[in-house]
Amino acid sequence: MRSGNQQERFTSVNSKLLGVNFHRFTDMEPNATNVELASEFGLSNREVRQLKKHLERN
């Protein structure tokens, strides 16, 4: 099966996010800035924004 660059990009980001402890992230989210969350969980600022957006939907 062929996979494009777009699919590879999404799977690499998702695999990174799967290593995040979501309970701890939601506990820290109201009191911490995006930069603090990014450094704490080893994510980029963009990934923190995506994660927050995803958690708002659920």
C-alpha cells in the first residue's frame, strides 16, 4: 500500500502524542503556559496547541 508524505507526517505526530500522560496534561493545562507544557512533555508549541484543540472536542 502506498502512503504519501501527508500520512507520514500525521502518523509521526500521533506517535509522539501517544507518549503523553493525558491525565497529567489536563491537570497542568489550566495553570501552565503553552511553553511550559511543551517543555514538560517534550512537545513543540504547535503540538501543544493541537493537543489542546483535540481535548476540547472530546
